[in-house]
Amino acid sequence: MAVPSDKHTQAEIIERRDFSDDLWAIRLKAETPLKFTPGQYATFGIIDGEKVIERPYSIVSSPYEESLEFFLERVPEGGLTPRLHELQPGAKLVLRKVAKGRFTLDTQSGHKKHFMVATVTGLAPYCSMVRLLYQDWKEGKLPAGWQVVVLQGASHSRELGYREEFERYAREAPWLTYIPTISRPWEDPNWSGEVGRCEDILRKYSDQLNLAATDTTAYFCGHPEMIEKSKGILLRRGFPKESLREEQYWVQK
Ligand SMILES: Cc1cc2nc3c(=O)[nH]c(=O)nc-3n(C[C@H](O)[C@H](O)[C@H](O)COP(=O)(O)OP(=O)(O)OC[C@H]3O[C@@H](n4cnc5c(N)ncnc54)[C@H](O)[C@@H]3O)c2cc1C
């Protein structure tokens, strides 16, 4: 497959893992390796005749990994994701050679507390950040006093992709708290964890875990409505705008 421009490289799907009917993860091996900072996104897609259909996707893997990982949701009427969903290992994609985005860890403010809030695939950038922090911690490079709280919301527990991975890190790493929550517990009778949307329980956990406006940076990623409501809650709690970072995955109509 020829790439459509010198801004693109070819990437092969080398692994696929399905979480539910509409949620899955892929690993890509790019012909030209991509440099990135955790939290950034890559843009990839398919060639359709003369056109390239491509979209931005937050990178799940950490820069220590050899391949790139992504956490994807099929949007039923979408231009790209139904077609991506059909692809299996061996399929070729086109990938932009440059990763972009400013939704990265706040290492400037001096804040040691980081409150990361996601809906479903919005966990992707935090996964990259936490994988890197975990590795740093293992090597004794994580500065003392760091506290990372990850709140992931979904409708049902099967949509909480990467839950096992985060639970594993959280059991081991004293600096990490992971809170999965579902908003439709009546459709998920075996669920015994937290219930409610992220924005419903945000205030409770920021109080319980002492995530104060003076020492915490908050991050919101995914659903535009969650981002808007959550930001409002923390702004009313006195968080300055500079301490709130966001990555909105689509625009609410
Ligand atoms: C910086 C950035 C990072 C992103 N990272 C990820 C990621 O890691 N994983 C991921 O799955 N997506 C991510 N997205 C969304 C992704 O870029 C596409 O918008 C999404 O995959 C839909 O593409 P599509 O071509 O299938 O649908 P489109 O044809 O582009 O969109 C169809 C309609 O669906 C809306 N829409 C888009 N996504 C959703 C959604 N998840 N739920 C409901 N409605 C939606 C669009 O606004 C549009 O109205 C990211 C977006 C941005 C801006």
C-alpha cells in the first residue's frame, strides 16, 4: 500500500483485543517509529480510493513500548470506526508521522496530585501516563509525594477497558488510586463497585482524597458533557482554570 503523502507512514495492526461489541484495542507497528509524550494523540486511518479517512486517537502505550496501542470505540454511523472495527491483525493503516496534543502531565506547576477523569476510551492518555509513571517508580525515579487518582466512568462494567491493568497497578503502587464507576448498574447485576457518572461522584472523591484546589491538577478526557459538568464542579470548588486540562473527543450537537 502506497502512503498518500510524505507526512504519512504505513502501520500494520499486529494485535487486537476486544472488550465488548463496540470497544477494542489495537497495537500498531509503524514503518517510521513515532515520537510522543504520554497524553498526546496520533492520527491514523484508511485509504478509500483517492481519499484518506483519518481521525485522531490518544496513544495508550508508553514511549518505552515498541509498538503503539490504541483504545477504540465504534461509532455506529461514523465514517471511520465501523471500517476500522472490521480490521484484523495483518491489515495496513496509514499513520501521520507526527504525534500532537498538549494534554500531557502537568510537570510545571509543582502540583504532586493529579486527578484524571475519563469516560470509556478517554482512559487512553492516562494509560500512557500511568504506564510511564509506573516504570519510573519501579526504577526509583518517581519523585516522592506523587498522588494519581484515576476515575473512569462507563455505562456498564464491560466498557471499562483496561480495568484489570489499572487495578493491578493500584494494588501495587501506593501513589495510584483507581475508581471505576458505572451509570447503569440495574443492567449490570454483578457489579459491586462505585455507581453514578463521573461528574456525580467527582466531588465526593476530591473531598475524600484531599484533592484540593491548591495542590491538584485535574484532567478530563472523553465525553464533552462530562468535561463541561466536571469542570464546572471543580471551578466552583476554587480550582483555577490553569489547573484544569481537557481533551474533548467530539463536539456535542
Ligand atoms: C484528540 C482526540 C483524541 C481522540 N482519541 C480517541 C480515542 O483514543 N479513542 C476513540 O475511540 N476515539 C478517540 N477520539 C475520537 C475519534 O477521533 C473519532 O472522532 C471517533 O473515532 C469517531 O470517528 P468516526 O469516523 O467513526 O465518526 P465520525 O464520522 O467522525 O463522527 C460521527 C459522529 O459521531 C460523533 N462522535 C465521535 N466519537 C464519538 C463517540 N465516542 N461517541 C459518540 N459520538 C461520537 C461525532 O462528533 C460525529 O457527530 C479522539 C478525538 C480527539 C479529538
